[in-house]
Amino acid sequence: MIMLDFSHKEPLYMQLYQYFRSEIEQNRLAEGDKLPSIRSLAQSLSVSKITVERGYQQLMCEGYIANCDRSRYTVNKYEGIALKTNIKQTCNNYSTKPSPEHKVIYDFSSGEMDIDGFDFSLWKRYISKVFLSKERLVGYGNIQGEEELRSAIVRYIQNSRGVYANKEQIIIGPGVQSLLNTLCSILKPENASIAFEEPGFNNGRRIFADHAFSIIPIWMKKDGIDMEQLSRSPAKLVYLSPSHQFPTGYIMPIGKRNRLLNWAKNSGGIIIEDDYDSEFRYFGRPIPALKGLDDGENVVYLGSFSKVMPPSIRISYMVLPDRLLEVYQKNASLYHQATSTIEQLAMAKFMTDGHLERQIRRLRKLYCEKQLLFIETVTNVLGSNAEINETESGLRIILNIKAKLTPDEIALRALEKGCRVALIKDYYFDAPPKNLSQVILYFSKIPSREMTTAINLLKDAWF
């Protein structure tokens, strides 16, 4: 029996961690014993799944437990030391390294760049140019990011996304997750909860939960988030990706965008727009950003270069409305710029010289061709055994698997054949629909010449 003290100052996840740690150290839980599933333990203790997950992750970070290939958490051998040197997984169980018998050959769960999609020699020249200005490289840099890069981003989002801003509103960060930590500290004093799309962005939910926000899942419809459910909720914050929703791929039409903006205006709410994957729309005109329609102070805009530049170049950005910018600047001493000054200055010059636009055109052509080939290959190989949810944008498809397998069996069997896939059910905050046999398949990283081989491995795994 696990007794949690909800009135205690100690966080619930730490109480869970300490309970299981004690059980393992006292040998009441032996090597190989399975811990309760996250969902069942959360239900039995009347706590959120995130609480249980955080407790388990802390145990895993310290080597007390393991979680291989999406199976249940199991107890490691305890020899009286806190950490073991032969733990095979990282602290983030969503990116566990495969065991030797499950070597990943084709990673369909990753939206990483095609290896031929970037001119590294060109980037190297821009990095070299930065070293000519040594005086810029011996300091910590501007807290909000280098002025040249913020100015280049202002021009870029105006021309490509219809977003009008000034450089003072731009905050640079080494990834969206880093920016969300900053945003949480700005929003927390006046907000206790935030609404998220269901299914939606897992890592975003975790970050807000880590900052003690209550997460309110709002169901998705084919035209975007359920506005009636959002209006009935107590949330004054909502996080969404209207131009290409993750993971469904839905696009929010203009009518619902205006309803959403009116909701924020009338309620004093804040919309956090994650403009995820927006560059890759292959047919028709680009979808304008929601921020470009906002005539007030109600939208925080998040953008990243991780899909058009190698994700190892860690540059993302956030556009704050003036009312939140004032809060940020009052507490500016609390924030530090974690993005490399060298890469910021190189990126600014790269953009100013027009190479980012050329890079996007290059990738758009490459990925459009790969998407057509991927869909054709899936259709030819899997036939009536699977149904494709096609979209006109993005780097992925959603596949409905017509096999008498549970979602976890689908993922495990694919992994046994050397293919990692992502399950739609894993992006639900609450319980997903039963037997949701849908997988996300990214094609960006799969070599075109190997697509048939890769899809045949999935066919062998599932059928």
C-alpha cells in the first residue's frame, strides 16, 4: 500500500519515488519485479499520470528501475549503490536506446532531416565568418538573443507567416522547450491551469505540469480544438498548433481562428501558438499564422528552425505580446541566453543573404517528392491492410492499421523488425479511445531508395 500525504510540502512524485526507492533498497522489490503501470497506479492513487511518470523517471535516472522497448518498468539489480554503470537507457523513457536484439534500422518516429537536405559546407563558411569578429564572442551575449538574428527573424516571419512584430518582442532560445520554461515563469503568477489539444504535444504538457500548472485536455475536431469545451473550461491559457496540428495534421480554418481570437479577447485569455512544421505545405497557398490575425495582445508565437535546419543547430524563437514582454523585462536578470552566440550570428547572416529561403525551397521540393513516393509505396506494399490519413503538408502520415493487434503489439512487432514507430495513443493526456491502432510514420529521414525495403519490414511485422 502506498500512502500519499496530499497536505505535505513534499511533492507527490517525490513521495512516490521515495516509497519505491525504499522498497528496492530493503529488497522488498527484487530484480526483475514489475512496477504498476502508470495508468493503473495513477487511478488507484487518484493522482495524474504525469505525477506517476515523474516519480518513475527519477527512479530510472538513478538506476533503480528500467523501461526497455515500451514495456512495464522493472526493478534493476540493487547492490547497495545509487547508480549503476550498465544502465542502457537515458532518463527520458521516450527516447530509450534500443536493446541489442532490437536494433533500429528505420526510425519512422523521428522527423529528423534527410541527410542530403542541408549544405554543411556552406554553413561551415558562415561559422568561419563569425570568428572574424572575436570581440562578439568573449561575452555572454544579449539576454533576448543577438540583435541581428532577431531583426532577421522579424523580416522572415512577416514575409512567410504574416506575423508583424518588432525585434524587442523576439526571445531566442535553444529549442521550444527551453522557451516554454521561460514562458511558464512569466505566466504562472496569474494562471493556475492551461488547456492543451487532445491528443497533443506531450513535452509541452510536461513542462507546464512541472511548473505546477493543471493540464486541461480539450478534444480535437477535424476543424481544430473544440471551442465549446474550451469555453466551458476554467482555462485562460491554451496551447495549440493551428496551422498543422500535432499529431493529427488537422488545419484550423479561418472561421474557427476568429472564434478562438474572440474567446481570448473576451476572456482576457492567452493563446500559445506553436507554429510547428508550418514550412512544409506542398500544395496551395501557405496557411497564415494565427498571430498574424491577432490585433491585440492575446497570442504568444513560437517558431523553430529545427525542421528546415539540422536540429543540432539549436535555434528557436518566441514572439511575446507587449503585456507579457513587460513582465519578462522586469525579471530579465532571472533569464540567461543559452543559445550559442556563434550560431546566432551565423544564422543571422545566413538569413540576410537569402539562404534560408533557398533552403526551405530545396527541402519543400525534396520532401514533396518523398511524400508522394512514400504514400505510393505504403499503398502498394500494405494495400487494403492499412488506411492512410493524407495531408497536404508536413513530414509524416498517420496510418490506420487493420490488424488484430493492440497498439503496443503494433509498436513492439515493428521494433522487432528494426523499425521504430510512434503510436497516436501516446499523445493523449487522458485515456485514448480503445484499440486506437494508429501510428505516425515520418518519411523525412527514410532514404528514398530504401522506402520499399522499410515498408516491407512493417508488412512482415504486422501482417
